[in-house]
Amino acid sequence: MRSVICRQWGLPETLVIEESPTPTPGPDEVLVSVRACAVAFADVLTIQGKYQTKPAFPFTPGGDVSGVIKAVGANVTDYKPGDNVFGRARESCAEEVLADPNQLRQLPAGIDFTVAMALGNYGTSYYSLRERGELKPGETLLVLGASGGIGLAAVDLGKMMGARVIACASTQEKLDTCKRMGADELINYETENMRDRIKALTGDKGVDVVFDAVGDKFADPAVRSLAWGGRYLVLGFAAGEIPKVALNLPLLKGSSIVGVWIGGLKRNNPKHAQRIADEILDLVAAGKVKPYISAAYPIERTADALNDLMSRKVQGKIVITMGA
């Protein structure tokens, strides 16, 4: 089988594709024949040694996978060879991977392997908006980095929840995608004054919830644009710098700064995280939300996929696909 291998910190071009023996599942593992795996900005940081965790060399990027069970360990009873599954698997950019069956789910009929790779984004955004942000019908949601994977999911889910959605992105092409996903208003935060536009769009009231996976220079005007009682959701810092926020702002606005880390939820309350995953599957199956996969790359082009993430070309979710 082939795997994408990182042997040194560096840019995507330093990755290599190598042949290795098919792994054998341990008694509590399953072997998945991969059909698609997801890459994210975290993988770009990880291969450069810039992520908060640093795996030992050599390692394979990736963490989400969909495919077909090929073999099961002696203690595994929930799955059998031939089952279609999706979920978490370490080092998933490979043609075959070992996985913990507790981190997998049966893939329902009607949801294909590539779309399954966007469901994690929807879980993150759903948890953010419904539980951490307590978004209510009629409220105004501001999404920074709205054309990215979790950003577009937030736009889609925000509309489903009955909010007025203001999408912020850096190009007209990206904003057009946000519009197609249901955004009510658009802001190009590279060419427009974001705070002035928010004032104009909200009649100087401000927004009720900010969904921010971007950080950097966009955080301060977003926090200042919160309405009274607003909630600012911190999901990440894709733009680079971790911003510093003046704490008098939430004091004066009666607002909240709320951290969102679904990985922590999965670790500390896995049953709760499982319920969220179940609800997302129901929403997708019912057609209430429609994950957006913008591109699929064969395993040979994994470096291209990561470079597109680095250069901010990606809209929605991108996946790496393997042969059937």
C-alpha cells in the first residue's frame, strides 16, 4: 500500500509517497481500505512543526477517513469486512489505515465517501453555534473565514437555525460561494472596512454571534462589533497571529468570549460528541444541510492539496481520494 510520509519539518514539497506493507489489525482494531481522507490547515502546520502537538518522525498527515472495512481484530464485534465507515483514524493519508472502531461510524446509504469527510466540519460548527454560541432564530451571525471548511458549514447551519448570516472572506469568488450556501450579506474584509460595514448592515446594533477561526487582525474589529450580550466564538487562528483582546470590551458590551474545541469535547464527554455526530447525520440525510466539497485530489497530489490550503485557495472541504 502507499502512504504519504513526512520525514522532516518542511513545506508540502518535502512529503514523499512510499510503499509499505499492509498493517495487521490488533485485537481491538480494524483495517480500513481508504476511499477518501481529509486534510486541513492543521496538517499544514503539523508538517512544518508549527502545530501544538509534534508527532515523531516518520509520520503520515491526516486524521479523518472514510472507506471499507477490510479486516477486524479478534475482539471487534460492531464491524465486519465490507462495512462502509467513516470517522477518525490517525495518519489517514494512506491507502489502508488502522483505526479504533470506537472512533468510526457506519456510513449511511446515500452519503458518499467524499461528503462524509465534511461531516467533521459540520460537527464542529454545529457544536459552536448551537451549544457554545446559543444562536437563536432571528439573531445575526458573523462568520469570519466563511469560505473555509468550518466557515461554510457555519453559514449553512446558521441559515438552518434561522439566523441572518453575514459572511466575511477575502475574495469575490469566495464570497460568491458563501452566497450560494445561503449567506444573507457579504463582506470582503481585505478591501472593505469590516467594522463600518457591520455597522451599516446592522443599523449600528452589532452582531449577536461571531464565529472566528481566523484570528489575527480581524479579531479586534469583530469583538468591537458585538451587540449587547453578544458571543464571540474562538475556533482557531488560520490567519497567523493569536490576537490579544482588550478585556474592557466584553465588560462594556456584556458579551462573552467563548472557546470552542470539539476535540476537547470528544475527550471529556464522548457520549455528548456522539450525539452531535448523530444529529449531523440526520440533518444531512434529510437534506437540511449540504456539505460543500470543492476539490478531490488523488494521493499523488497531496502536496498540491496542502499548498492550496496554505495559499488560501480552498473553499469548503477538500479531500484526498484513493482507488477503489
